[in-house]
Amino acid sequence: MFSKALLPFLFFPLLVRGADRPNVVLIICDDLNDYVETLGGHPQAKTPNMKRLMDRGVSFTQAHCNIPICNPSRASMVFGLYPHTSQLFGFEKWQTNAVFKNSRTFMDHFRANGYHTLGTGKIMHSGERKEWVEYGNDVDYSPLAHRDGKNVAHPDVPSPFRDDFESIDGSFGPLKKVKAPFSWKSGTWRKLEDFKYHSEEDRDLTADEKNGQWAVENLKSLAQSKKPFLMGVGFIRPHTPLIVPQKYFDRFPLESIKLPVIKRGDVEDTFKRTVGSKEDDRSGDRGSKIYDQLIASYGGDRELALKKFIQAYLASVASVDDLIGEILDTIEESALKENTIVILTSDHGWGMGEKDYLYKNSLWQESTRVPLVISAPGLTKPGTCGQPVSLIDLYPTLVDLCNLPKETGKNAKGRPLDGHSLKPLLAKPDGGWTGPAAVLTAMYKWADYYDPAEQNYALRDKEWRYIRYENGKEELYHVAEDPHEWTNLALDSKHEATLFTYRESLLKRIPKSIPKPEVTADEWKDRYFKRHPEADTNKDGKLTWAEHKAHKKLKAKN
């Protein structure tokens, strides 16, 4: 006799074998905010190919990430689990996370259910190659400026910005021929290679161009196959360094650049700066530091500084848009057009000087909002959807669209998906939503242990954004009337009832405190050994307390 619990797993392959399962192409840009045509983030954005996809699909105009920084956002998205479910809020490895080890990424779930899965570029933050059946190019932020054996900022970037933020966040400018001692490099952090640039007609491909080419070549091959596939294409731009060919900068002449609408002094009724961390500059108030130092580097000329950076950002977005166009052309010119779902999104947004902040990792609109476009042939009713949704909803949507099992755990310890399927909104963008009215976003701040009850969170629905920081300070914006989030109504006693309602709603959605497990002395010593194997001076594979004490004393001296 078969167990009734096993019946769905025994017969599911028979149910889908004869079905015409759709293909999926998922395109993820890095740090792409709402500087996309139709989203209204910047009036000069030139993204005709993203718009082309929007015109044939559903564009979610209030899509948000679940934590606005790379590693935890991508982990949350591909596992379909909130940061407070997994307790992964930072840059720790997802492979060692207790929840993730027992749950499947969406690419692994597709593979386990008969799909050919292939990816390239930055889908997850690291260690993703094993999640795909076939994988193209590793994550590569190049081209990188190089000098005297070290990656540096673009030679056109002035100090102190170039010195403080260096080769990634401190670098932007056109890809061009440079003079010694400068050169260009490409590759991963572990293996850098020379990047040839003599002219636009005689140069190596950028990392994004390689990923775009890889996608086009594989799509042409897959068009001849009958096996359904899931393809992930991860583009780096517009993540810093904002270095793309000169022709993209030429599309946005510096003198013509318009600045975003910014209210001077807007930061004064906000509280992000009150939760800064001294342990790790990435987690403290990095966005304020980037903003201040960028302006200082242009002699205090705020307008010029922001124009320079925004020009590079718009150029980077345009460069990716061209590559997306080549992917769309390949799909539309083949049989894939009739049966391939195309999705475009980003891991989080990016602030451009609003609230004196130039970065990601804030709980304001500029950081949390992302483009999200889904085109599903035969299903989507083209248009826009203003229902607030989030990246946590992507995994259950894919499961729903492709008729896959909803159980995504590897075993009984795996967690069910946290999000809700967007499929009803694809057919009826103005209704049919069964998920929560407000999207939930957390914020990264460095810690050696993350208690979900002690983190920073925001709720955003159609009418309001509510932010609660770990220290209890709050912000409340009536976004229906104040879309720029200029006035913090949490400071106004007239809105006390609304503030109370959102506070209670948030506290109901996050778990109660999960205290840090007690660690025995031996466990603590073993962890130290893993971080500092050199402390084992006699090389016997064990760390004695004497060796531990001696190594700590040596570290203190140095």
C-alpha cells in the first residue's frame, strides 16, 4: 500500500509529462532603481527595450525588495523566504544557513521537476554555480581600473571620493583608452586578467556583454529543443563601478542632466543615522558618507557632483537596456515567443541624493522600489499594476505559472514559501490579489547574530510607508499624498492612531525574539580555529587553549 502522503509525488510527473510547460527567462539587473521609462524615476531615462517588455507584459509599479542590499536580497528572492524566516540579514554565506540548507532555490526546484536550468552572471551573490545544471560566467564587476598592482577608481574620479570608496563604489566614468600607469582589468576577485582596450572597434567584451552574448547563443540553441528550460541572466550594471562605453555617456550630455526632486533638509526628521554601526562601514551610514564625499570631491558643487554620478548611472542603465533588447529580439524571432515567460527585475533600488543619501540599504522608497515586469504569453493582460508586491512573491509566481509542486523543501526541516503568487494580477492587474496589503522590507546592519525581533523594518502599502528602527524610532509617510516621503508624520500627534495601527501590524508579521544560542567554551574555541587556522602552531589539527591564548596575545601586539 502506498502512503497517501506520497501520492502527489508519485503521480505528479505523469500529470506534467504531457503538458506544454512554459520556458522562463529571468533577467536580473544589479542596483537598478526606478530610472526606467514609465516608472517615473528620472525623466531622461532611455530604456526602449525595457519599455518594450512592459508594453507586452504587466509592469508592477510598486514592487519592492525585501532587504535592500545584495546578498540577503538575492538569497531571500531565490529561496522565497523572508530574512526574518531564514535569519540571513547580512553577508554571511547562505550555504551554511540552517534554513536554506533544507530548502530549495527556485532553480534547484525547477531542475528537480524536469526543467533544464542554466544561468550566467550575478543571480545570487556568490556560490551559485552548483544550483544550475549549466552555468556560464562567474560574477565579474569589470572593467576595473588598475594601477600599480591594485584595482583603483576610474582615473577621471577626483579625490577624496576615489580614495575613500576605491575601485567599486568610488568609480564611475567612460570606458576609454588610458595612459600608463593606468590599465584595465577583468575577471573575478580570485583571478584578474588584462582587459584589452585600444578603441571601441578593438577591445574586449565587458562582463555584461559576455553574459548577453551567452544568453543569445543559448536561446538560439534552446529554440530547437523540446525540453522546457529556466534561464537566469544576471547583469552587473548599474552596480558600481559605473564604467560603460563612451557612446552611452554621449546619450546623456552632462549639461543636460536633470537632478531628482530633492527637498533640502529632508533628512532632518529621519532616523536612519541613529542606527549606524561602527563595526562595518557597509552597514552604518554609508549612503550619507558617499553623498558627502562626492560633493566634497567636486569642490562643494552639489549640482555638478550629482550630475556626474547620475550621468554615469543613466549611461549604465542604457547599456544594459541594449543587451536586454538583444535577448528580446532572439526570443521574438523564434518559436520561443509563444511559450516563454520573460521576467525583468532588480535586487533593490538606489538613492540619488534624496535625504542626503547616495546608496542602497535604506528603508526609503528609492532603495526599496525595484522594476518588476512579467510577460507570460497567453496569460498577461498588458498594463500596469499598482498593487504593492515584493520579490518574495517571485518564487511562488514561477511555481504557479509552470505548474510545479508547491512543496519546495528538501526535507521536513525546509520552510514553505513566504510569498504569494502574482499570477492573478497578470490576468487582471487591477484585482485578484490574495497577498498582504503591505510589503515588508528589512534593512541590513552588521551584527554577529541577527535576532529577527531586533532588526529594522518597513511596511509599504498603497497609502502609507511605516518604518520602525531597532531603537524604537519611527517614520510614517502618507505616500498617497507625499510620494517623495518628505514629511515624517510619526512626529505629529494627529497621526497617533495610524502610527499605532502600522506598528501593531508590523509586530504581528515578524517573529518574537530568538535569543542567540549559548556557546560553550570549546565551541567558541573551535570557531576561533576556523577563522584563524594559523593559531595551531604545532600543526596537529587541534587548537589548544595555550595556542589560542598565545595567538590572541600576538594579534593584540600587531
